[in-house]
Amino acid sequence: MSKNKDILDEEKKHVADATRVKYFDIVIDHGQGAKITDADGREYLDLLASASAINVGHSHPKVVEAITAQAKKLIQYTPAYFANTTTAELAKKLVELAPGDFDKQVVFGNSGSDANDAIIKFARAYTKRQYVVSYTGAYHGSTYGALSISGVSLNMTRHIGPLLPGIVKVPYPDRSQRLAGEDEITFSERLFKAFKLPFETYLPADEVALVIIEPIQGDGGIIKAPQHYMELVYEFTRQHGIVFAVDEVNQGLGRTGKMWSIDHFGIAPDLMSIGKSIASGLPLSAVVGRKDIMSSLSAPANVYTTAGNPVTSAAALATLDVIESEQLVVRSHRLGEVARYFFEQESQKHAFIGDVRLYGLNGGIDIVDAQGQPDDEATTKLIYRIFELGAIMISLRGNTLRFQPPLVITEEELSQAFEIMQCAFDELDNGLLKLPETDNHIGW
Ligand code: PMP
């Protein structure tokens, strides 16, 4: 008898498919640190913690304690009507932590999606312009606004249009487009031409409110924009009075070996969205940015009943404390380098390992066929075998292994993860892996 199966059979009757990006038929019962345990008592290493918003690990004692203490004190009074001590403290902390030597303010939300919606609102209200430029391959969320600026698969947008008008997509600067022998400056300039193309044809720059980018694309495949490209785009926004915003929902909070992914570039964005791991999985998001921009919207233009709820704020304060006190940003960088060594060694051994991208404990590893083309089938075989062997890892865009363990993963657990992957890689090379028998839709 499998409890997983019984619960899933029931659950599938009641929960609509629209909320799923389902992979494995398990039901999670509990988690601690880098480990989760399913309803049948089977333990897995969680290599997907960024997606599930758990940078500081599952049920971190300090976070649990903060949530419990706050819940005893005050669970909720809508922050839209009355401020509360905990959320006020968090606002101050986030303003301090965000890059930029200018006056800043913050608004809270319930999800990364609504934070990105708020960014669109702020940019439009501040500039009194309507157009928004965003990127192919981007994922900014599932509300109409955030979905409209995303560059995701048709599965997410089919039959629900029209989406928000006034959105222009430009190609994300993916390093796989770099030509042989092309240096980074030339590559960046070539990509920047593609960025400017709409502006030179149909899009007047003085009607553009916002450029929004993930400095390192998360769901798009863990792809980092080139430094010079980012500088060119940032400079372009300065010249034309366009708000420059970054989405740190996926790649922020130490994930990339820096506190914010934009810190890799030395640029202070006008606005940035934060979410996912900020409250260790409780629903909280924020937009932090330039006070003059944030004050362009008058009350109550961005109000949600539970946004900035005291319990989620207490969880966020504790999470930020753990990131600082356990030096998780440095740890992410250090263990990320260990992981880079592992994946690069493996790529020497296995022709099917293509591009390896690691920024902190945050990897995108491409799986390719003999011609170097994306091999979605082999990727699916791998993630299912890795699952059977006791680790949760998923794929991005079909053929990229997504490696994002909690930043608190121990070195021993990391070695276990490597052993599991190594075994699956060897078995794939030896033709031992089969496609799983499942009717789960895999991926986005
Ligand atoms: N932005 C990015 C970069 C994301 O990765 C995500 C979630 N995958 C979101 C926004 C949306 O966040 P949420 O699911 O909390 O709405």
C-alpha cells in the first residue's frame, strides 16, 4: 500500500491541473534542512529548493520559532489599514539591503507575480508612459501582468488572451548565441543591436516606461546576461528616462553567490522585486526601489489584504537573519564552486553534458544529443533516475538540469547528491535508463 498513491488519487480528483508543473508522484509530508520526506516515509535530497522558496532549508529552527512567536502575538491585521511592528521592521531592513545609494521605499505583496505587477504599475505611473520591454525566456509570474511580460511557453497563455497590451519582447542575451571567437564586448554589442531594433523601427523610446530583466534568468535556464550588455541596456534606460527594474524573485537572496543577482553587475536598479525564499516559503513578496518612483502611485493603488502580513514578515526577518548569521551568501559561492568542479569533471566523461552554468549553488546543466542539440528525452530519463535514487531535481526548458539545493546543504549531503547524479549519468551512458511510465506533464 502506498500512501503517496492513495493521497494523489484523491488529490487529482479535487485539484485542477492549471496549478501543476508536476513531475514525480510523491506527496511531501515533512522536511528539514536539505531533506524532504514523502508520505510513505521515503527521504529525498531537495535539489530544487529555490523553486520551492527554501533557500535557508526546510523548517529552519529560527524561522519556525519566529513564526510561532509572531502567531502567538498577532497573526494578521491588514497592513493596508494599520501598520504593525514586525512589518515596519522588515520594511526598514529591506530598504537597507537593496542596492543603491538613493532614498528607497518598499511595498509588500503575496507573490512574486503581484510584485512584478506592481513594478509595471509604478513604472507606468512614474513615467506616464505605457510601453514595457521584457525578455524572451523570462518568467515573471502568473497574474495577467506578470504573465504578459513573461516570455514563457504557449501552455501558459493559450486561450486566456488578450494579455496586457503595450509589452514588447526582446531576445534574452543567451551565451549560447555567442559565435566562435567572438569576444564578450562584440557579443554584447551584437545583442544590444537586437535590443535596440524595436526602438529603431516602431517603438519610440520616450513612450517606454520600463525595461524589466532577470540579471540571471532562473526558469529560463540559469542564464547570465553578459556584463557589457547589461551596462549598455542600463545606460540606454538612463538616456531615455526609462525605469530599469530587475526581478530577483528566483535568483535573489544569496542564491547566486551574491545577495542579489544584480550585484554581479555593479548596477543599482530603480526597482527590484523579491519573493519566493524571502519568508522561507510563506507567501510574501516585495518591491524595493527609488522613493521618487514608488511615491508616484497614490493610496490605495496597490493594496492586498494580507500583503506584508505580520507572520510572513516575522518569517522574513528570521530568514534574513539566518542568511547573515550563517553567511549563506559566501557559502553559496563556495559550495557553488565545488559543484562547478563536479559538473565540469562529469562533462569531461559524458558527451551528453553540454553547457554547464553555475552561479553560486545555482546551476543549469544542458543535456544534449550527439549533434549537440537539446535532448529532452535523455533529460527526462535522468531526472527520473535521480528521483529513484533519492534526490529531487527537475528540468528547465526541456533539456536543462536545474540544480538549486538549499544554501544550508551540508558538504556530506552535497557529496551524496553528486554520487546520485554520477550514478544516473553513468547509467545513461551505458544505455540503462528508460523513460518513466507516467502521465505527468513534465515541465513548463
Ligand atoms: N519571477 C521569477 C523570476 C520567478 O522565478 C517566479 C516564480 N518561478 C516569479 C517571478 C513568480 O513568483 P510567484 O510564483 O511567487 O508568483
